[in-house]
Amino acid sequence: TQKKSNGYEIVTLTGWLLRQEQDGVIDGELTIVLNSISLACKQIASLVQRAGISNLTGLAGAANVQGEDQKKLDVVSNDVFSNCLRSSGRTGIIASEEEDTPVAVEESYSGHYTVVFDPLDGSSNIDAAVSTGSIFGIYKPDENCMINFEEDELTAQEAKCVTAVCQPGENLLSSGYCMYSSSVIFVLSVGTGVYGFTLDPLIGEFVLTHDKIQIPKSGKIYSFNEGNYQLWDDKLKSYMDSLKQPDPKPYSARYIGSLVGDFHRTMLYGGIYGYPADKKSPTGKLRLLYECAPMSFLAEQAGGKGSDGTQRVLDIHPDKVHQRVPLYVGSQEEVEKLEKYLRG
Ligand code: P6P
């Protein structure tokens, strides 16, 4: 930390991580992984802010495993994230929204953490310069899934990688996101609450600006894509209708269409973000591993809740890497109110 001219301490992300390591909250290896992720986010922030200038808007001309047309920045952001994690030497296995299967990292020589990430979520907003974000989750290495590159056949390696990443969010050591918006804000938890760091372009460092974020216990903002209303089940429609009753006053609707932006606002202002299952997407749209679980970990660390409508998201054990689940996340009272409606 350095003293500001007005006497206030500047706490950088690097300094904060070193303090967590000094206090025994995290070990040196995890510090290095988190630093490599913050470097990837700085690079992606720069790419996103110059997308239109450097001809990085538009489609890459390929589709990902989800069958979604990849944007150029999806592909570049995935490379940036993967390269930063590989060069950390502490990442054993990575799983990305943009990759068909999880991969073992040969450069890993210590730590061997498992990292899951969505390198650029909400990228359909890039061409309109609407906020986007990167999301990550970190698990401790699974001793049974250590890859032996000399002896393990590729199929054995792949099986170990899938097992290593398909863990319930309850096992997360850390999760976080970086939002690329009017500010670039890196938000994370290592299990001792949620902290936000704003990128100061003058020094190229993330500086602590949100010390121990607490989601308000309730909040009159709901964030759903109501264009799907007619596809929802009746109990959900009843819940949605209840938010619009004028007495005492209706909720406000806020929907960016970018999970990181909608979630960050919910963390700070309260309310509820939801992406329900519907007739078109019977298990919802968002992915458990690198969207719903990391965000639910943060929500709980900030005193809120993350549910699939019937159970805690962090209790769900993934069967598949790209498994989708419904997500309702935000203020404790708002999520509990929704769960009550869905129970009928
Ligand atoms: P819809 C973006 O594609 C995303 O994965 C999330 O960032 C966002 O919250 C959601 O999908 C938006 O989906 O169907 O409302 O456009």
C-alpha cells in the first residue's frame, strides 16, 4: 500500500493479495494464479476498449461448443486468459466456455490449481460498447486428477480433467469477475468476503475501492429478460406479476443483457437477477461451472443467495462441463421470496 497525497492509503490488488498471503488466508501459489488472472483482465480491458479501432468487433467466423457464433474478441480473450494462466506455472487444469473440453497445462510445475472461466461473457454487447465481463473460479488441485503426461493416454488425461473441473461450487477456493464498463472493476473473494478493485489507468493497477461488499438484504430491482415471459411456468409468472403491484410501489426493471453488469449492480444496489428455465431452454441458459457457481459464491460471501429456484447453486454437482442451470441470485430476501413462489 502507498500513501495518497491526501493521506489515504492506496491498496492495490497485488498488495491486498500479498496481505492475504501474509495473513495465511491464501498461499503463495494461489496469489500467483490470481495475479495472472488480473493481468489477463487488464489485457482484455484494453482490447475491449479499442475493439472498434483495432477491427476486433464482429464475428470470428466460427462457433463454440455451445453452438454460439464466436466474436473475434471471444477467441482473443480466451487466448489471453489461457496464456496468462499457463505462464503462471501454477495452473494444472483449465476449463473455458470457449473450449470444447478442459485441458491439462503442461507448463504447470507447482500449485496445479484448477481454473474455470468465461473469458468474455456478454460479448454480443461488444459491437454496441455495452458492458461485458470475464468470470473465473478456482479449485484446489484434485490429488486423484494429477496428470502424468508421460504415462497417461490422452483419453485418460481428458477424463481426469473433466473430473477435476466438475466440482460443486461449495469447493471453490476463490471466484471473481472483471467488469469492462464505464470503470474496469475486478471483484473477487478468497473466502473472507468480497472485495472490489477499480483499474486506475494512470498507474495500470487495480486499486481497492469496494472494501467488503455486502448485498443489501432486500432490494426493489429485478433483472430478468421478460421477453421470455410467455415461456415461463405459471408460478414464475405469478412471482413476476407480484413485483409490478403498485401497492406499496412496483419494483424497477433493470436488464443489461450482460451477466457481469447485471450482477455487479445487484451486488451493490440489491435486488434479484434471474435467468429462469423456460420452454425454449428447459435447464436455463447460463452455465453452472463458470457463470452460476462463481457468481453464487460471491453472492453468499456478500450475504446474499444463489439458487436454481429449488436449491443452493453451490450444492449442485456438475455432470457435464458446460451444464446449464437456472439462476436466481442477489438479495437474500428477494431470492427467498422467489423460491417461495416457485414452491407454490
Ligand atoms: P438473453 C450473455 O450472452 C449471457 O450469457 C449473459 O451474460 C446474459 O445475462 C444473458 O446471456 C443474456 O441472455 O437471452 O437475455 O439475451
